[in-house]
Amino acid sequence: MSIWKTRNLRLLPLALGLLITTPMPARPQAAVVTVPFATLARNRFSPIMQKKNAVVTNAQDWQKLLRKLNLLGTALPEIDFSTQTVIAVFNGEAGDANNMVEITKVEKIGKTYQVSARENHTHPTCPPPPPVSSASFHLIVVERIKNPESRVTFMPHEHQSIPCR
């Protein structure tokens, strides 16, 4: 082998090592923007007994949801679906009368929205609450979200124990 080829072959491991250890330029991170929201309704007792989430983008679906929640005719603000979207979180049936779900924040990350919620439970050291099962919900209104099916992500609920009363 020629001297030139031998020298280049000896440098090959060094060159490969540099390639492996040299960090790649980071992709720019999408800015995280906290989205303001207003509570429309929140209750400890919901007729919807399944744990689920919903995004409402039109008046027809909004009326259906209000009917399911027995909220038709209540003093809720008018929703303008051309500029607003409703987000609903239901915590499902729980054996704790103090169980309550609460949306804590909505963040916009690039073109996606991330909804965070918390479930409050009676602290284990407290006297047991009344033996009433509850299924709470929280409804909020945010800016209009286009194509929410692909742009809204619901994070797993945080859990918090509430102090004894």
C-alpha cells in the first residue's frame, strides 16, 4: 500500500469519532404560548359518567352537549364559534364526593394545543367523604381552534389531594 493510503486509513477512526461526537445543530423549538381561557361551567355532578374529553366547534354540537349536561336554559354566555372553541373535560364516575376535575392550562405549541387538567381527591388521612359517587366536568372557552381533531392533545390528568375540612 502506498504511504498516502496508509496515512488516510489511520485517520479514518479519528474522522469517524469526530462525526459521531460532533453535535448536530438543534432544530428550532416551537414557542410555547399560554392560551387564555374562561370557565363556562364546572360541576361536581355530571350525567356523563365516562372519563372523556371533547372539543366543540359548532352550535349544533354545543346544544347537544348542553342537553346531555342538563344545562339548556342556564345563564351561560353566548359562544361565537367563528372566533371561539369550547373544550370539555369529564373525569368519569368516582367514588369520592370531593372528586373534582379542573382544566389548569391550555398551551399552544406551534400549531398544536395541549390541554392540562387536574383531579382533586380527598386526602387519604381525612375522614371519608359521603358515599356518593360523582362525575365532575369542566367546560372552558378558548380562541377558535381550526382542525381540532389533529391539533388538540389532552395530557394525562394530574392528581392532587385536597386538605381535610
